[in-house]
Amino acid sequence: MNQSDLKKKSYLIFILIIGFLGTRCATPQKDLKTYPLTEINLEKVFNENRGLKVLEENATMIHDFYRGGVQEKDEGERLMKESRWEEARNHLEKSNRYLQVVVKYLPEDEASRNVYGDVMLIFLPNLLLADNYLKLITVYKSTKADNKIADAKGNGEHYLSLSLKSVKTEWSYQIKKGFEDELPKK
């Protein structure tokens, strides 16, 4: 190998290294901040979405489906506190149907998202789905629907992992612990 070939290979390696570093620097990095419960929590999500009830037949925009999903979740959780398990199950499952429409079109959770107009919302459809599935495990245990528990756990952990890829919150880690406590791995 002569001096000229060695120089060419050196230049090529140099260009590849600079190219790699350049693309690395230009790639946007995810925000690794973990949001505390004081900043992002279920009660704040409920408060942001209170108001006129969204009916399935009237939901046409993504923010309608998100709001409807949050409202149904709120109702389901209220009914769980009253031990009205079947009614709670219906609302939590309906909430999941709404939220699954949302994640089909907007698959990433965001700590704050402009959903319509100038309105910024805590936008965590994957985390809400995961939390619903965790709550459904309790409902299924109470109604002796044990055959649905494994599916709820699998679905919940799937949506939780999608949420954690986008936004890290103390709330998501509480849900993760809830899945571990409800159904410990064997």
C-alpha cells in the first residue's frame, strides 16, 4: 500500500467520524426529566377535562376522544370507590376505547400538548390506558372475571412502556409498582 492510498483511507475515516458526530449532535435528545406528582397527576388531568360530557356519537376530533376517555375514567374510578364493580368496568373499558383511538393517531405521551386552540393539556393517553388496565385488574378480581386479568396486565404493561418512552413521571412509576404488586412475576 502506498502513501497515497493511506492518505485517502485516513481522509475517509476522518469524514466518517465527523459525519457520525455531526448527525449525533443534530439529533434531538429526549427530555430525561421525571415529572413529579405535584406537576402531573390524575386529579389535574380530570380537572382539565371536566365540563360538557363527550358522547361517543359526538366525538369527531382527537381532543374529543381524549376528553371522553378522561371523563369515562373519572366516572369509572368514582364507581370503584363505591364498589359498583360492573358499572366501573363498563366506564373503564369505554375509556380505553376512546383512548385507543387517540393513540392510534397521536401515539406519544407529552407532559404538555396543545390539543386545540391555545389550550395546553397534560396529554398522557398511554399512561391513562395503563392506569385503566391496572384498575381493571382490581375490578376483574372483584367480579371473579379471573380469565381477563392476564390480558389486562399485558395490555397495561404495554401501554406503560409506550408512555415511559415519551415522558417519565412519578405517576408512571407508581403504576409500574402497582402492576408488580398486583401480579408478581413468577
